[in-house]
Amino acid sequence: MIQATTKQSIESKPRKYNNKLRLKNGLIGWSFIAIATAMIGLFYFYPMAQALILSFQSGAGANLQFVGFDNYLRLFTDPTFIAAVKNTVIYLIIQVPIMIILALLISVLLNDKKLKLKGFFRTAIFLPCITSLVAYSVVFKYLFGTDGIINQLLINVSLISEPIQWLTDPFWAKVTIIIAITWRWTGYNMIFYLSALQNVDNSIYEAAKIDGANAFQQFFKITIPMLKPIILFTSITSTIGTLQLFDEVMNITKGGPGNATLTISQYIYNLSFKYTPDFGYAATVSYAIVIMIVIFSIIQFKVAGDKNA
Amino acid sequence: MHKVNRIFIYIILSIFTIVSIFPFIWMIVSATNKSSDVTKGRLVPGTHLVENFQNLINSVDLVPALTNSVIISISTTVLSLIIASLAGYGFEIYRSKAKDVVFTILLLSMMIPFAAMMIPLFRMFGTISQMAPGIGIDTLTSAMLPSITTAFLIFFFRQNTKMFPKELLEAGRIDGLTELGVFFRIFVPTMKTTYAAAAIITFMASWNNFLWPLVVLQSPENHTIPLLISNLGSSHSPDFGIIMTTIVIATLPTALIFFLLQKHFVAGMMGSVK
């Protein structure tokens, strides 16, 4: 709109040729980004705004009425929502650190210049990342079945005498989900650390060795500080991913037993498409994820920032 | 002392390797065994691969699901690459303060969880259904439209455009090419590796997409591979031989892409941190 009016006013003064040319170039620039901007507006920001409006409405199916903050108050007394938040936070604070530490450990080991078979190890450990979330989840569901191969192997080596109820015990079901996600994503994070490590100047380690620093000191005093930006990046992406966890839980445990493995995304799905649809309340629950993503991202930035000081 | 350390490193890496590969081995071995052997945890390849495949073709709608997945993934990839590369190029080459603000806003969309957009999107496509049923709910188009444009891909193309030699663009302009001509004749052919990496990320994401297709594709004839696997996995009397064969077939395209284009594959993943 503003573009159009300025264009007219300039065209009425033809002697300002340079301005007109600049404007034409400006319009060309905008036209390059127009489709993408419109698509993201339509498929991201418009739904996001709609969800906010919906979160103040309630009712079954299309019969929605404004209810003010009722939905938000309902969150605090909804046992299923509280269970879903608790599960999601448990996955987050247990799985993300384990995965990042494992990925760091593997990448430091693989960064050894004299290591043989490096390419083989790297490819093998990265391999889980090529699987689809649904496919690997179904595979894990059968691997961890009561009669599944994991239980059989554990019994064969006498680590356990009774099969573990990996999928039907509330505690072990969570463990199964955490093992599954860690299997799928450790290699992914490892690749980021490996490429960052390759940019670290080896002479720093040489100097540290001369000063008598052992492997642990080198790891904590050199490697971790050098990789801090990338560790922050991967922990934020992992956090956002975990807060949105859906495919794995849906296909491994369906959220059960009871609601022991239910995630927030899955609860939103159930509220909208499994139970009598309550789109308004489901939208309120979805805003809970948005708020959690913002809070956790701020915390991670703060933690990383403090170490700087 | 040093030698002991080295052996220790190999042992740790071997354990991680076995853990990473074991599910693949089990999956492939199970595809060659009959269902009862799979439940017994048989780890030796059997002779039932052909039988499993025949049962699969007879009892599961594999071919329609494969066709749907191929159509959706390839169309999404082609459209994504065109739209995102135009935008990434536009933001960098025609840089201005206002465009940088728009760019930052677009990046914010990466923080929006899909679950928060799912319901309004579903209602939106419900409205579209009444006006244009061809692109409304339960059509392949509706399954791909929301995922065609991602801020990540725009960001990826913009980052890569930064390294593009700008003199080439001037040369093209002097030769009388239009701005769009410069883009298609000079930028696109020079940036082949960037496009390859972007194509891999987009194809993989689309091929594996689950939640939105689950919501929007209701009739079985429109199902994609992930929906098919999910349904097979939750059936009450599963035939494990068939399921594992399906999973192997579904994993083959991404495995092929990975092994043939490993360099681009990793480049695509790392694109965000360059």
C-alpha cells in the first residue's frame, strides 16, 4: 500500500529518474521474497494468531463460545495436562543432558588424529538419523516388547531373571522412550560437535599438554569452552524438539500405561481428534508449549551467558 | 599406558557402533523371517523374505502409500527449493533494513511448535474444503502445503548466498539479463551443491512427516508410508515379518540418499551453523 502511493508520487516527477530506478530495484527485491513471506504468514503466523483467539473459546466441535481465561484456569486443575507436562519435563531434563554428554564424548574420541576406522565409526553412529521417526519407533516397540529381543538378551547374559515390562510399567515405559530418542539423535548432535572440533586449533591442546593438563582437564578447560556456542545451539534445538515430542510416544506406547508417557503434543492431538473435539481448550494447551519453549530458551541463554562472565 | 588408552577408545566406540547398528540388523534380519520367528527374537537371516514381500503386496496397500509419499515428497521438495532460494537470494542480494526486519520475523516462525498451529490449520483447510475441495482436507495438496515454506530453508539459502561471488551477477546484468534471468541463469547453476543439500533435507523431512498427514489425510487411499507403518504397528494381530519388510522398504530411499550423497547430506544438516 505504502509502496504503491510512493511510486505514484515519484512517477509524477519524472525528472527524479534515479529515485524511480532505485524504487524499481526495491520492488524487484521485494518480489523475490514475496511468495515465501506470504506462505509463512499464512501457514505459521495466521494459525498462531488463530490459536491465540481459540484459546479463549470453548465448546464441542464448531460450537465455540468465548470463555475468557477459563481455559487457562482449567489447565491448573486438569490432571491429564499436569501429567503430560510432568512427563515432557522429565524427558527434557534427563534425555537432553545424557544425549549431549554422549555426543560430546563420542566426538572427542573420534577427533583423535591417529584413530583408525574413523569414517566407519562416524557413519555407523550417525546411521540412526536416516530412519523415519515412525519406522524406528515401531522397531523399538518390538525390540522392547515383553518377549522382545532386548529382554531375551538381558536374560541370556543373566543381567535380569524376569523380563522387564518395558512398555507397560509406568517407570520403564519412560525409560524406553528416553532410550529410543537418545538412540535416534545422539549421532545427529555428534556431527555438529565433530565439525566444531575440527576448527579448534590443535596447538592449544599441545600447549595444555606441555603445561601438564590431563585428558579430563583438557576436556573441561578447553573443549567445553570452545564448543560452548554449538552446545547451546544443540541444546536449544533438542529442547524445542523434546517439548514437541509426538511421533515416538504415539507409536511406541500411545501415551500409556495410563498417561505415564503422554506428551503435551499428544494430549493436544487427543483433545482435538480423539475425544469429543474441544479445539478451544486444545489451543490453550498448545500455548503452554509455546510458553515453555520461550522459558527454557531464556534459561539456556542465561546459563550459557553466566559461564562467560 | 598409551596403548591401553587406545584400546579403551576402540572398545567404547565399538559399543556405540553396535548399539547404533543393532536395530538395523534386527530389522533387516526380521524381514527375512516369519512372524513367529521374529517374536522369538531370531537373529539369523531366514528364507521368508519373498514370502513376506508377497504377503505384504496382498494384504497391505503398499503401492498406493508409496505413490502418495513419492508425489508429496517430490512436489514439496521442488516447490520448497524454488520458493526458499528465491527468498534467501532476495534477502541477501537486495538487502535493506526493512527486509532484514521481515527476515527476523520469519525466523521467529522456527520457534512456533507445530502442535500450536495444527488445530487452526485443520480448521483453515476445513474452510478451504467448502470452496475448493481439490485442495481441502484429505487431499495430497493439503498434506504438503503447510510444509512447503520453512524459515530454516530460507535461512539456509541466505547463508549460502553470502559466499556467492557477486561479480558474477554484475557480469550477467551487463550481458543484458533481467534480475530473474540473473537468478535462474547464473545463481542457480553455480549453487548446485547448496541445492543438493537443501533437496536432501526437504525430501527427508517430507518423506518422514507424520503428525500433519495423520491429521489431514483421513481416507486410507490417501495414506503415506509413515501413516501405513503406524497403522501396521498398532494393529492387534500384527504380522512382524510383513511390518519389518515394510519398514525396510520405507527406509531404503533415505538410506540410498545418505550413502550416495553423504557429503551433501552432512552439508545440509550443518547449513544452520555455517
